[in-house]
Amino acid sequence: MAAKDELGRRGETLAADYLSANGYRVIDRNWRCRDGEIDVVAEQGDETVFVEVKTRSSTDFGHPFEAITLGKLRRMRRLAMAWCVQAGGWRRIRLDAIAVIARPGTRPSIEHLERLT
């Protein structure tokens, strides 16, 4: 596995752990369909939360949140709807993002941006 892929997987694990520690129930990870992938699906209260995780080893090329474009948001909405159809249930949905900055030799920082839409 490439170093970039390992960093991404580590970030997704850190994000899922962060969500669990903050009262969310993680119900799916790395869900895929022909249109793409949802990094983390969680529940909080009466909402199903679809989380895009962006992991970087530094901010030299910008903050991880800067990588979430309008096109990415549109894709997240389509993927969230596809997940709901497959899961067979409709609830309130929310799109969130988590930025993980994992500098080598330091403790990773995690930022959670709720309600992208």
C-alpha cells in the first residue's frame, strides 16, 4: 500500500474513533458504490451523518478542508442518497467533514466541521 493510502486509512480510523468518543455511533466505513465512496457513516440522535475525511501530513499545500469542492459536495449528496436507498430507510441526513493533520512524530490534530450543507 502506498504511503498516501496508509495515511488516508490512518486518518479515517482516527476520525471514526473521534466520532465514537464524541457520542456518535459509527455504522459504516468505506462504503462504495459505482459513483464513489463514503468514508464514514455515523448516527447522532435522529440524524445519519455522512463524513468526508481529509488527511494530510502538513498544511504546506493548504488545509484539508480546502480539498472539499462544490463538486465533491454534490457527489457526497448523491452517495448519501444511494446509501439510504441501499440501507432501506430514510432519516434526516447531514454531511460533515473531518480534517486530520498527522505530522510525523507529533500527535495528530482533528477538526470536525458539521453541516457542510
